[in-house]
Amino acid sequence: MNRSPSPHAPRARPSARRRAGSVLAALIALSVTLAGHGVTGGIAAVGAQTPPTDDFHPPIAPAPDGSSTTTVTVAAILDPSTDSTSTSTSTSTIIAAVADPETPPVVVDPRLSPELANVAVDAPGYRQAASQYAGAWRDKRDAEHRQADAEANLAALAAAEQRLRPEIIEFQRRYDKSVVRLAGLRQSVQRLAVASYMRGGRGSADDSGLDPNTATRQQAAKIMVDSVNASQLRDIELHRAIVASSRHIIDTDSAALVEVLQRTVDETARRTQAISDLGPALARVTNAQRTVADVRMTATVTGTDLSLVALDAYWRAAALTALLIPDCKLRWSAIAGVGRVETLHGRYGGGPVDGNGHVSPPIIGIALDGSRSTAAIPDTDGGLIDTDPIWDRAVGPMAFIPTSWRAYGRDGNGDGIKDVQNMYDATMATAGLLCRSRPLDADAGLRTAYFRYNQSQKYVDMVLGFTHGYDAFVIPPVPPAPPAA
């Protein structure tokens, strides 16, 4: 911009050529300044700068001279380095809509043996719980996306406000300065016009012709006045352009700032609502995950008659036995065969078995009083284990009589309690009893072990048949975990 001295300060009178050069330089500086704000054609108006929004179409402010205008898109406010001028009024949004094609993450149940993580289960309750978990998870993700989107928009709006406010102040300063300069130039031109008229009115061409020196001075004065007058007229046009373009930028930036401030209020409310929604959504997800885990443990393993918790108890008992009694060679299917014949894996005469392996109500067998082809076993525990102070009874999902439980009872789930009505504890006790006849990697050993469990050949045949059936079930492999970073 041309920085002309105050109209009230004395200044040297430059030559016409030097003065024209300074005006050209000022015009170039002005064009560069205006081009940085989307103004073309010297003093063409800038399109309205608007706050970012999904469906906001900015108004196009008319140019002061009525000429066509360009549009500065939202991207220009948010990122000045973006080449975003166009001849249309369409705008872009701050944050693109975030699609959510992902499915809820798999619920990892720490109670379940990692080797069984990929075992498929099915049950109406499980499908319903999984559906509710997916809905709660989507609500949580929606609240998270809305919060993140609002925060990103607020950051962009804050940046836009930080650019608009100084820009308005700067162009107001240019506007005020050019207004003052324009008034001074007009007064100066008027004074020159009056002085020229007065000088021209005091003499005549004949008088000057009589005195060559006087004529020369008058001619030189006339040339100087004409040169200064032309230069000042060019300055007037320059500052008129500055005033018009600055006023237009101030108006459009002010309108954009109002929109930015209003959008900031809206996005702040949107973020507040998202945060308010996120808390309950997180609680619903946590509850839904717990429900899915519990229902999955009690659901039926696809292709079998086993619940997942029963399979886990058998699997874990065999795995622990392999560590404690490696020469026993007991497989999980051999324990499952016993559980199937004794209590349908904890579902007969009691149950169901919950996700932690507890049977409720407890399984209490018939009194072993010698009737119904049973042995007569008088009470040995005072009814403490089997609730019968007269006769012993087989209890729990693996049908232990009190004397056997006292001998083989184990804590299979690590809770510090030996509970005959817990699937994990009972299966560990079964593994200990069976391993008395080790090794158990062949049918001969299994037959001996099963006969010790119940002295009935028919019983042995039934258990061994179910054992072979479970041998056919293949546990799906679990991919190895990626190496730690």
C-alpha cells in the first residue's frame, strides 16, 4: 500500500516520472494485498467467508462496483493455504461424516480358557444378549463420534475466529487511514485548483510576452501544478479503491465472524450433549458385555450337548491334571463322558450351571438306602455335604458321595473353596479319582477308571461311548498372539 505523507506535512515535489513510478508501485502492492484475500481485478469484492457447516451456503456479497465476485469456501477460512476460490457457492464441511462399519469387539471373558476362545455357541438368550450389546456399543460409538466431531469443529472454528478478528482490525485500520488520506488529497486538489485559477487571473498573455522571464516562471509553475494535480488525482483513485475493498472485506469478515460465533455455540451444546450421552452408554456397554459373557458361558457349544462352561471345566481339569499328574494322560473328553452320564453336565435334577460353574439349585441325588438298585450307605457327614443326616447321597454335577468328596475334593477355579456344587471343583475331583487307574490314553485304562467311579459295566459302557463321541469334537484353534512391540 502507498504510504503517502500527511496532507498537512510539507513535502518535496517529485518529478512526474518519479511520481508515476511510485503510484504504479502502490497499485502493485495493493493488488498483491487484495489477491491474498481473494480479490481479483484490483478492487473486486471478496465472497462471504462463512463458518463451516454441513449444509450452509454462504451469501455472496455484491462488489462495490456491481461486478461479479468470487466465493471463498469454508476451507479458505480454516486453511488459508488452500486454493479454494471458485465461481460456485458450494462449501465443504469441517469434518467429514464418520462411517461406522465396524462390529463390536469380541467380549473377552477372563474366566474362559484362552484355548476355547473360538468355540462357537448358540442359544436364544445368547443371540439376544449379543444384539443388545451391539446396540449399546453403537450408541457408545455414536456418542464418541459426536463428541470427537464437535471438538474438531470447535477447534477449527476457534482457528477461524483467531484469523478473522485480526483481519477485521487490520482492514479497519487501512480503511480509516485511507479515508483520512482521501479527505486530505481532496482538500489539496481544491487548494491547487484555487491557486492555479488565481495565478491565471492576475496576468495576461500579452503581459508575459513583454517579459520573457515572467513567462518562463509562469510556464514552469503551470507544468508543476499540472504534474502535482495529476499525481494527486491518481492517489485519490488509489485510496478510493482501498476504501471500497477494505469496507467490503470488513463487512464480509464480520458476517463470517458472526456465523463462526453462532456455530461455536451450537457445537459446544452438541459436545455437551454427546458427553452427557456417553456416560450412560458406557455403563450400558459394560453391563451388556457382562451379560454376553455370562450368557455365552451357559450357551450350548455348537454341535454338542455341552454348555461352554461345562466344556471349559472339563478342558481346564484335563490341562491342570497334565501339569500335576503328567503320566495320567487324561483328556477332557474322558471327564465329559462321566459328567454326561451322571448329571447331563450339571443340568439333571438341579442347575442350571451359571457362568462361574455354580449349580443352583444344588444337585442332590436320591438317598442311598439300598432301594432302587442302590448300595445302602448310612450317613457319613451328618448331612453337611448332602443335607441328609440319615443316608448318604450323591451330590453335585459329578455325583460325589460325601466320603469320596472328602478324599478327592479340589479347588478347581482358584477361589479358595472346595465346592462340590461347582463344576470346576467337581471336575478336578473327578480327574483325581480317575487318575488312580492311570494311564488313561487307552480304553483299557478308562474302563478300569470308570468302574472305580461306579461299579457297573453298563455304566462303564455308557461313559466310554460318550467319551468317544466327544473325542470327535474339534476345538477350533486360536491364532497366536502378535509379538510384543
